[in-house]
Amino acid sequence: METPATPTLPINRIVQGKNPREYFDPVEMADLEAGLRAAGRVVQPILVRPIPGSDLYEIVAGERRWRAAKNVFGNDYGMPVVIEALNDEEAEAIAVIENHHRAPMSHAEEAQAAKRQLLRHKGDKEEAAASLGWKPELLERRLALLSCTPAVLAALTRRQIQLGHAELLAGIPPDKQSSVLTGVLAHKVPVGVLKEQLGRFARQLAAAIFDTAQCSACPHNSARQAGLFDESLGEGYCQHPTHFDELTLQAVVAKAHGLRDQYPLVQIVKLSDGSAYLPIAAEGELGVGAAQYAACQGCASFGCAVSALPGSYGDVTLSQCFDAACNTQKVAAWRKAQRENEPPLPPKTAKTLAKRDQPDVTVARPSNQTPQRVKDFRVTEWRKWAAKELMAKPERNRRVMIALARCGHAGDVRSIEFGAAAKRIAGPCVLERLDFAVALPEADAIDAQHLEQLMLAVTASAAFGVGLRDLEALLNYLEVDEGRHFKWSTEFLELFTMSELESLSEEIGLKAKMGAAFKLARAKKKGDFIKSLLAVPAFVYEGTVPVVMQYPRRTVSAASIGLTGDELPVAPVETAEEEALAA
């Protein structure tokens, strides 16, 4: 009986195909070549497919044997072959299976092949796995390796690192993989040591203060590696500490933002900042007294600290002072007041004095720092009050204009505010022009009955142009009564945080008037708290002016500097223009 001959092809008519194997181990190839020399031939035929339009054939499976035979027997050797007409998909699947069960491909090469098969099967993992003769679990494990950088995959292919190294590196950010790989190769770091080192930098998801639902599908979640790989950090770790810290800081910032309505100052504390705040209280070693503490709650430097420190992320520390110098002064003042008001006691009874028996302590009037937003509102209101008073006091109005002209501040007159007042006084068509030559005849056409009020409005508009120091002088000169102008409103109270509102309520007696209802109102949202503060029965709002809206008092008159009308200094006339004005 004759045995059918196996077809052969000259090696020079056989070319490389799309082999998923990229690395051919030199030691294994040397062993294979030695076996061929001993046998004197290639025993196992290779699988090839014809290349359309040529007399060449492409290797589907058996490239290692083809390479070894070429080196041992030369290009004219008749290579035993099995010829099949296969498409690209069939050819690659057979190549992967053949390599997997012979001298296996590297896991990195299998991962790339799995990716290509998955694309061919339009993302259907079951079909892709079946085409490779794999279980779906093996496909998932190989695809997960693609989280490694090309450098890591290349090292795995060349057998420079073990699979465990690659599995651990797959969980860390790509920009860190290369640097870690360099260290692993340089120091021949074992898998167990690498695992321990990476664990030191990972973050525990259980300690996160942000929503970790977003982490479930993250490639840096150790749970993903734990479910697929033999080597991992286990479940519950974020292997991207930089991103974890970014999300943590975002959560801290969001928490701090939610406290803005509660306190004048909300500070995020970081490791690089150091401690720049002090606890503040009415009593205790660092106490400032009850009255001063109430005032401190409305201070621009009073607030809370939100931790961005490891181990205490998001923790809020309440009742903090962020002005160390002021805090030191207030604590010292309270201690001094306690000492000065404490009566001398016999040595034996000094330690037994009960708190209820301690005398009242007299201290200086409480003070704090007004928040800038309140200052801005206050100045705006002061300007309106001064303007109204200037319209109501003609004589002082003229004297103010004389003072403005005398000191070169006539430019403080504001055309916009004057224009608005002029429209109310004389109608909408008054002085719409900014060109003096045009505005002059328009002014001449104004009904004489409006001139007096318009002149008062000119000076009144200067209240919106003078500087703060001059504004305070103007308020004092006009003897403005804040109680006639100030109105309690939601707009005003919205300027304050909850802490400042409590301080303000205590200052004006509103807190005492509300009694137990204050605590209930304080627990509400800010808008509802404000409504409660503005609706307290029997509280006299009219004429009650908080300190923050009161201007500083000082005397502004000729008498205040010791001058009479005859003694007022008159500067000598020096120029023709001044001489003409004097005449």
C-alpha cells in the first residue's frame, strides 16, 4: 500500500503571514534547529494559503518551523505543506490556536490577537472567544492586559517581565507604567515586591468622600484586576492616586461651597498651608467672653475649616478665627478683664469658688471686622442718604458746593445721577446732551420754576462721587440720622452668612426678643431664617440701626476748628481767572 506523499514547496516560495506571534525566543529557536539537523528534515508540515495573483504562499501556522528550516536547509529546501484557501479571519484564528497550543505566544501577543478578533466579530465577546477556541473568561483576561502601555506589553512579549508584573502594572495610570517598568527591569523586582510597593500608593475607596459609583467601571479600580488576574491588590483600591486626590479635592471644595451661607469665611486646609487658624469660644483657656464671641460670629475673619488632609478629608472644624493677631488681642483683653474684676480671696477658698459665684466681668465694647460685601452695600446706602439730605437742606447744599469748588472737587458731581434727578424734576427732555455747546441752550430753555431744585440736584449728585473719607465728612456735616433712612429688608440680610445673622440678631436684641423661637428659626435654611427675623411680633424695626450701618461720628463745622465767619481764611487773588471770579 502506497502512502500519499505530502506536498512540498520551496522555502523561497513561502512568505510570512500575519502571525500574531511577534517574538521568537532565541533559545527555543536554537533547540528547534538542532532537532531539525538531527532528523534531517521537517516532519510536521506547515499550513499555508495561496496568495491570489502570484505563485507565492503565505504562512498561516508554522512560522517557527519555516524559519528554522530556512536557517538549516536553505531557501531551496522542499518544505512540507498543507495548502488551504482561507480568508483573513479564518487564517488569524487558526494561527492563534496553533500558537497557543504549541510553543505558546506571549500573553501580550494573545491580547492583541484577541482585540483584532473582537473587532472582526463587532464586539461580540462570546463569538470572538469561540473563534479562538477560548473560554470568554480567558478573552476578558487577555483584553484587560491592553491597559498596559506598549512598553510593558513589549517587555512581556520578550519575557523580560512575568505575567504578574503586567497584571499589576495594568491597574496604574499609563504615564506611571513606563517609569515603574524601568525600575522593575533595572532592579529585577519580583512580582510580590512590586505588589507591596504599588499598594503603598493606592487609595482605599472606602475612605473616599466622593461618590464612588463612578469608579465601578474605572480601569484603575483594583476590583477589576482582582476579578480577572491572578496578581492584583485585591478589591477596594484606587490605583490612580492623583485622580483620587483630584476627586477628593472637588468634594472638599463642594462641601466648603455649601458652607458659604453659614460662615463669613470657609477655609480649605491643605498640607502645604500649615495651621493658619485658631479655635475661638466664649469661655475656656482661649475664650474671649460671651459678648465678644457674639460679635466675632459676625466678623469677616470668623468661620470654619474644611480638611483636605489625608485621614480627615472633608472634616469640618467649626468656630475658627483666621486672624491670629486679632484673636490674641481679644483673648488677652478677656483675661485682663477677668483679673481686674476678680475680688481678692482667702488662699483656702480661692480654689473652691463656683462659677455661679464669680462676679460679672466688665470688658470693652465688642468689635469685629466688617465683611467687604457689607461695606460696599453700606457705602452705597450712605451715598443715597447723603443725596436725600442735600435735597432737603438748601442752605447746607450750597455750602457743600462751595467746599467742593474750593478744594477742586467739583469733578465729584456725577452727570448720570444728576441726569436721572433732572428728569424727575423737569421732565424727560432735560439735558440729554453731553456736548456743552448743545447743552447750554437746552439748559436755558428749562422752566425757571425748576432751577432751584435742579441746582440742589447738582450738589446732591456729588454724594455719589466723593471718596469715602469725604462721604463720612458729608454725613456728619448734614447730621444724617440713620434711623430715618435705614430699612430692614431681605436684600440687606442676604448679605450676611448664618453666623453673621446670629451675631447681628444678638447685637440689636432680636435674638432675645425671639426667645426659644430663635433656635428653631436658626435651624432653617437661610431664606426661611431671614423671613423669621423680619417677622418678629412686637420688635421695633423702625429706627433700629445695626452698628455696621452707622457712620463714624465727628464734628464738621467752623466751630469745630475754632473759627468764626469773620476769621475764615481768604487766599490772595493770584491769577486773572481768580480775580475775575472774585469780582
